[in-house]
Amino acid sequence: MKKFGLLLGLLMVAGHSMMFGQMEKSIKLNEVMTANTASMQDEYGRCKAWVEIANVSYTTYNIRGMFLTTDRSVLDPDMSVPERIKRMSIIPNGEPRTNLGARQHLLFFCNSEPAKGALHLSVNIDPEHPTWIALYNGNATQLIDSVTIPVLGPNQSYARLHDGAAQWQVKTVDTVTPGIANHTTVSESKVAKLKREDPHGFGISVLAMGIVFSCLAMLFIFFTVFGLIMSHRSAAKKVASIQPLKAGVKMVETAAEIGNKTSVILQDGLKSKGIDKEIYIAVIAMAIKQYQNNVHDIESGVITIKPKETDWNVEYIQMTQFHE
């Protein structure tokens, strides 16, 4: 029974150690700046080299008690733990920001003194030489993460392509991302892009002039077409107002009116059966006579000669009477 309890205890300790070991692997060195001249300032307004640590997992982990170092001698497996700790800078306790939540980041200032703040470490970084930096666990024996930083320009950083990625890259001044995720798209406003692509304003001037002339051309076409339509409409009105045309229209209207009246009379006669054929003929003759008399009255510029009774044939009548 005692052996079973001992075995169970050993398994629990081993499982706990393995779990914490896996969680420690989620803590990464994420971004480093060795030549900070105008990037991030500490609470005293000074620009110091800085190291960003990220928790790339989705669980919370407290990094207090871990160690940062730039001394490669700690890689000696025969070095004692006390001696190794002397060459390292410990992340202090009592700082709530060291309790990193899921996907969170924390910045530490290097080349400083821990007495100035919990985020100030004595880790030595020389911006003029490549720098190896390592993160150790709380026992100062297990290497959690490490990277060699090349010589960087002022305010450039060396960062992973994205949080936790194996590949690193040098980031320019305008793409440095202290305290946030590395994979961040820096957008450029349209005004800034226009100033960059057309610094003297020639392009925007040509574009503006093109728009103005296009609008003027469209107005010219519109009013030209509109004028043609209106001129054709005016010509049609003039043609319609010519007198012979009016006369013809009047003749057609008169003929239609006479035909309608005749049709009414005939229909009434057929219904009543009291009108003989002579009356029909007389009505039609009167209608035709009225039509002929009114033809020239509605025409302009036409002389109508009406017959007039004279006595030139009186002698002929007398002679005829004489012979009789």
C-alpha cells in the first residue's frame, strides 16, 4: 500500500512538472530592440534597449522568477546554479503585469537597474555587436528560449514574423510593434499615398482638368442635341401653319361634316319611309353645291369668279320668238 502511494505521488509530481514544462514552452522571446534612440521611453523618459516576452498560448502563466541573460557562459553544463544565477537577471516578484494572460506581451528595459522598477533589468546589451539573449526557467537550469540579435540600425527591431513563429526578421522603424502582436499591417492613408506618389501635384492637376473638360464636353453634346430637337420641332410647327395645308384640312373637315349630315338624313328617311328618291337626290345635290361654294372661301390667294347674269342673249331670245 505504501509503495502504491509513493508511486502515485511520483506520477503526480512528474505530471505536474511536465504540465509546467509545456506551459513554459509557450513563453517566448518575441521582439528585441538593441539601439533604442526614439522608440520606447521608460517612466524616466529615457530610451533603453528593450526585450519583449510573449505568452503565445491561450492560458495564463506567471513569468516571475524567470531569468534573462546575454552571457553565453551560462551554457556550460558544469557551471553551478548559484554561479549561473550571478550571470543572469531575474524577473522580480510582486509585479502584477508579470502574470501574462493568453496572447499577451510584456516589455522589459535592459542596461538598467532593477531598483528603478520591476520592468528594469540589468541585462547588458551592446548595440554595436551581435547579441545572444536567453530566457531560463525559475531554476536557472532549463533554457526556455534564445535568439542571436544582429547589429541593428537606430530604432529597428528583431522580431518573429508573428507571435511564436520560428522565423525572425528585421523590422523597420515604422513597423516596430512593442507590446502588441508582431503581425500588424501598417496602413497608409490615401492622402499620404498621394503625397508619396505625386509630390509635385502634376497628377492631381491633370486629373482635375480632365474631369472639368469632360463635364464641359458632355454639356456641349447635350445642348447641341437639345437645340437640334427644338429646331426640328419649330420647323414642323411652321409646316403645319402653312395656309394651303390648313385649307386642305378644312376641306376634309367640311366634307366629313356634309357626309355625316347626309348619312343622318338618309337614315332618318329610311326609318320613316316617307321621303322619296327625289328628296334624297335634292339633299345630296344641295350638299355638293354647298361644298363647291365653300372650297375657295377657305383658301388664301385664290380668286373665286362667281357667275353673273347678263342680257347679252336677249336678242337671241327675241329672234327665236320672232320666228315662232
